Amino acid sequence: MTISLNIGNLFNDSPSHALVDELRKRTSEKEILEFEEKFNSKNEKNLHIYICRFLKNRSISRALASRWLITLINNKESKINNP
């Protein structure tokens, strides 16, 4: 991976652009969940918070945000329902 997963001050241009690029690269559910696990292990805030901020600031499309958020939520729900 070419970016540092420790984002720190997220809304500096280059780290946020790099994270958006990483979000766009992953298309399969498996890739999304693997990236989330790695990202959350190295950052203070969870990935879904950054995705919501990007969506609020219109840094990413609604389609990209919804694909990621639906995948993350479905994964969390399946873990709750099938412990």
C-alpha cells in the first residue's frame, strides 16, 4: 500500500485524497472489509466516520459512500446476529 493508514489530520488535501483513492480502488466486499480492519487498527477513529465526513463535505459520491457503508453495516449486523 502506498499511503500511510495513519491519517491524523484528515482534511489536509493529500491524506484525504489518498484515502478517497484507496476507497475507490476496492470494489469487492472482501477488499472493503480487509481495508476497514487494517484502517481501524491503525487510526484513532473508525473508517465509517471518515466516509460520513467525506459524504457530508461532498468529497466522494453518494454511490461510493453507500457501497462502503452498506458493506460495513451488513458486516457488523452479521457479527451481531451470528456471534
